[in-house]
Amino acid sequence: MAAGMAVPAHAGIIMDGNGRWAKARGLPRTEGHREGLRVAKRIIRAAEDLGIRYLSLYTFSTENWKRAAEEVSFLMSLISRHLRAEFDFYRENYIRIVHSGDASGLPEDVRESIRSVMEDTAGFDGITVNLAINYGGRDEILRAVRKMFRSGIDHATEEGFRAFLDVPELPDPDLIIRTGGDLRLSNFLLWESAYAELYFSEKLWPDWTEEDLRRAIDSYSGRERRFGGTP
């Protein structure tokens, strides 16, 4: 990436293609998820090296509960074990972990793992990684509206509404990346991504490398962001 290129402060990634990657190799879908996890660690490091301050990873959506029970159970176990096992990785890289999504709908061990790692990394000042687990953009908006009404507010500005989102301190994403070839947002950060730049990659998530992230940022850097105005 050339010197002086613009880098997004906040990037979101829809990590798609784990199952297809495994199927193409004659492996169970669970192996695709394992490989996807290894790639996520590599991309987090690369994102921090490139100067990205916030990275949101679409880990498990509110719609993913529709998958086979065995796959869902494996994913919940993988998330819980990974969060507990990777504290050294977070500490060595000063990674702060936050969570977007409806924690109340998660198994107790996953909720506890999320709570624990958020507390343990709260003081770290490196990249902030937002794990979207049991997350849906529409669900987040509805939950925010309910919280707002419960607070006694019946009229809100955009900035006032932001206070009721899952992680209100996160800036809006500048860039949303989707791997795996599909051209849609799939209910990811709908409120926050109103003016995000979009980048779609044909490569499946387990095949992604640091160079793929650099290409996405190069594409972002060459765009003119007008936010509805004129240059």
C-alpha cells in the first residue's frame, strides 16, 4: 500500500465462505470454521499493522440459528473456547474486545466468555475488535428503540439514538468488506453503515490473506466520500 493512502478508521468484515471452502476440500463444515478462525487472527494483526483502529467481525448472525443443530452447537463451543484461550493473543497485541448482538439469546458459557474477555481487555489501547455474535442489524435497531422508550425518551436525534446501540462508542464503519462472492450486507450494521464504502471479494474467507486486506484498503482509498454532498 502506497504511503499517504487513506486507511479506514473502522472496517467491518462479513466473513463468508467457510462452509464452501470445507466442502470443496471434502471436509466437514466445522473444519471451514476452524480455518476461518485462524484467518481472523491473521487479519486482525494485519488490520492493526495497517492502522485500522476498529474492526467489526460478523461472527454469528441472528439468522444463523436456522443452520443444522450440530453446526450451531459446534460454533457456540468454538466461540466460547476461542475467547477463553486467546487471552495471550489479546494481551500481546493490546487488543480490546467488545461485543455487538443480543447476549441474552446466547448459551450461558458463551455469555460468560464474552463478559470475561471484555472485562480483561477493557484497558488495552491497541485495535478494538467488535465481535458481532447473535447479531442482526434490524434486531439491534429494535432493541435500541425499546431501550430508548424504557428510558423515557419518546423523541430522539440520530446522535441521541446512537447511545442505545450495542456499542455506542464505536464510530460508524468507513468500509464494509464481504468475502465469498455474494453482493449483500446480510443484516450487518444496518444503521451504522449508512455511508460506508462497500468492497466485495470473490475469495472465500479461509483463503483470505493480508494482501487481500491491503487490496480492499487500496480500493477504499481511491474513492471520493461525499456523504450526500458535493466535493
